[in-house]
Amino acid sequence: MKKIPFLDLYSQYLSIKPSLERVIQKVIKNSGFVKGEYVSEFERNFAEYLGISHCVGVGNGTDALEISFQALGLPQGSEIIVPANSFAATAEAVVRAGCKPVFCDCDKSNYTLDLDHLEKKINSKTSAVVPVHLYGHPCDMGRLLKITQKRKIQVIEDAAQAHGAEYKGKKVGGFGRLGIFSFYPGKVLGAYGDGGAIVTDNKELARKCRMIANHGRVSKHDYRMIGRNSRLDGLQAGVLNVKLNHLEEWIKKRNKIAALYLSKLKNCEQVVLPRTEEWARNVYHLFVIRAKKRDDLKSFLKEKGIETGIHYPKSIPELKPYRRFVSKKEKFFTSKISKELLSLPMGEHLSEKEAGFVADSIKEFYSK
Ligand SMILES: *Cc1c(COP(=O)(O)O)cnc(C)c1O
């Protein structure tokens, strides 16, 4: 069997090549490089897809978080609760915004925020919570909002891995005051470079985010505050507009591959499979298992030509720059399982035959 890549963006490109080349030519011909009509068009389309009123394109997902914190005016030095299990950018943006990241453990089977632990972490200094819809699975937003609303804590959703994921039939991104997305190439909806977006139903907040991201101005020469430069560019927006038309079909394909992994591996005792809650639509940005003898399994699969990943080899509190924010005594479930996590190949590039071969190879490893 030929190699099975973890991700294959080139085969995705080939499947929609004519429309991508057309839009790239158009952007160049009209010099629509920064902001402009392609960006506005994508902002409208993406907001409509999500069912949220406003979308502001920005430079990347990390900027989207930082700009959101600034727009909400979160007090300097206040505490923002983030998952211990996430991409480091979630905590990085908190520190850059002048706040203190406080780490919350993850749920034992869907890996998003453990809400019992969240309640224990909230105190009078808490200004916000950033639920991450990790691996494409939504957080339990109903229960989370009940916890935060009675204490007047802001919610900023990090949906960087969850384009199209749903909680009780509603797309994520619109539950908090602000939601952020990343269009890093490997995400469920990815550009051909960096890109990001902030979404909200609040018109005033959308206006503020747009102003911050564009040098603090409201029009060409009308500056209102010290802002920054973080804009979505026209070529990326053009690519995203084309890809957005295929997003639903790609999410369905991801779910098909996931269903196949789940059924083929359900009796494999050495593997813990990810759980999708009954209220969730999972978009499987990643399909993450917990595996006994993980490193040996990873090498075995590699020899068979199967590429896998680890998300994440270390929890954020274990990373050097973030250790100073946690007490030495504190132990996270997340840190314990990071030695078992393994991400299987996932994406619309996979055939069912290939996914079946991945699952069979895992079973073969444990039967030896
Ligand atoms: C990718 C990602 C980000 C950052 O997005 P960039 O566009 O790479 O800056 C933030 N949070 C999570 C959970 C991510 O996966």
C-alpha cells in the first residue's frame, strides 16, 4: 500500500484546482491584496455559514485571541482560565494581553474543559474563560454559560480547530461574547498561509475588533486609538471563499473516516477511543486515541507507511515559558495522558480503504 500521510493538502488542492486558480488570478488582476472585496465577501459568507451576525478577518488565530481580549477591555493582571490541554497559542495570547493564564484540566473522554475543575478555578480575579473546542469537539457550552453568567465572567470561544462543529445544533463561535477561528493551512478550513477571524453577534464589539486590527482607525486617516496591523489578505480570503463551498462535504467525509476508525477499533482493549457527546457535532480536526505503548505503536505504523501525530506531547503547564504560572504541587490529568495520545491520519484525502488499513495495522501491533 502507498504511504498514508497524516494530512494531504496537495490532493485537496488538485480536487478544486480550477476554481482556486481562477480566484487567485482575479485577486491579482484587481490588486485586492489587503482588505477589499474578497475579504468582505469571505467575512459575509463565513458569518452566514456560522449563523453569526459579524465576522472580522484578521492575520491569524493567535492575533484574533489577543484582539478579542483587548476589545473586551479585560483588566490587566486579571486571570483568564484556559485549558491545560490545547495549542500553546491559547495561553500565549493571555500573557500578551497582560493577563494571567490559569489552567483547567480536560474532560476524560472528549478532552475539552473539565467543567467541575473549572468551577474550582474561578475566583474574584477571574475575568474570562476561553473554552477550546479541542480536536473539533465542542465544549459543553450550555453548562459552561450557566457557570460564567452567574459570576459575570466573559467567554471567548477558541474555535480554531472547530469550523462547523455544533453544540445542540448551533455552530460554535457564537455562544460566547466573541469567538475566534484560525485558518492555518492544516485546520479544518485552511488558507494558503496564515489567516484568522473573530466572530460575534455584538455590532459594537465587531467594530472595535476591526478598528484594533487596522491601526486603531475607522477610516483611512481617522485614528481613534493605538491599534495594530493584523488583517486577512485578499489572496487568503479568495482561497477561503472557494474552500468554504466544500467545507460541509469535507466534514461529512471526516465523520465517515472517524466512524470507520471507531467501529474497527471498538474491541481493541489497548486503545481508548475519543467520545462524541450526544449533543455534539464533531468535525474531527484530529482523531486522537490513547494508546498503550504509544511510542512503539507510532514507530510500527511509520514502518507501514502510516504517518501519525501527537497533540500535544506536553500540556501547556509543562512547557518552559508557562511553568511560572502553575504551582509545583499541581497535577493535571492532561499531563498524565500526554504520553498516550496519538493522532491518526484524518482528512477528506483518506479513502475508507486507507483508514481501514490504519485500524487493521493498530490491531496487528497489539496482537503480536
Ligand atoms: C491553531 C490554533 C490557534 C492559533 O491559530 P494561528 O492561526 O496558528 O495563530 C489557537 N488555538 C488553537 C486551539 C489552535 O489550534
